[in-house]
Amino acid sequence: MIYQVLVLILPLITTPYLSRVLGAENIGIYGYTLSITTYFILFGTLGVSMYGQREIAYVQDDAEKRSLIFWELFFFRCITTFIISAVFFAVSVGYRNYTAQLLWQSFIILATLFIFSNSSEDVFFLLPSDFLVLLFYPWLLHILLQGQ
């Protein structure tokens, strides 16, 4: 219950603060680099979550088959994520003005390895362990953007 309240209230507190501290230009840079990163996440996940849920539902009574399917899908997702990450790093270098910001955004791509949801946009609201990422990621971006 406390977690759900914090997930609702924390953005109401941090958003105005970050908007004031970062300013319009840096918020725009963050939004632009996040949109580029999101395209790579789309290609990196390739709908594996939905396919995995369906396949695991077919064999839900057989623990051995379920485990086998899970690990096959996990390794497939690792391969696609690392390929997409390599392409993302190559593209990031091409954006000379935003290379540092894009490289920091690459952590979001790597985080998708451990999220088994249909929506990669809800990435930070799924697991209590990701609550720390939700809390500290904006300040990390603030430090990075101030160093320009």
C-alpha cells in the first residue's frame, strides 16, 4: 500500500523540482534522447514478452517445460538486447551533441532484460527494487546534463 502511494505521489513532487532545476532545454534534450532510446527498446524486445506469456500458459502445469521455455526466451532476449545495444552505441556516437545523454539512456535498454511485462514504458513501476531507479535516475540525469 505504501509503495502504491509513493508511486503516485513521488512524481508529483519530483516533476516540478526537476522542471525548475533542469530547465526547458535540458528537459527537451532528455525527451529527445528518451524517444530515440524507446525505438531501440521496441526492436530489442521484439514482442518476446507476449509470446513468452502465451507459450508459458500452454505448459503451465509442467514445471520442467515451463522452465525450459523461460530460459530459451530469456537467452533469446539477451541476444537481441545485446545486438540492439551495439547498434545503439554506434548510433549514439553519431549524435555528437547528445552522445553522453544517449549513453546514459542505454541503461534503460539493458534494464529491459529483466522486465517481463508487455509494456516497456511501465518499466520503473513494476518491481519494488526498481523504485530506487525511479528515485535516483532523474538526479543522475540532472548531474549529467549540468556537466555540459
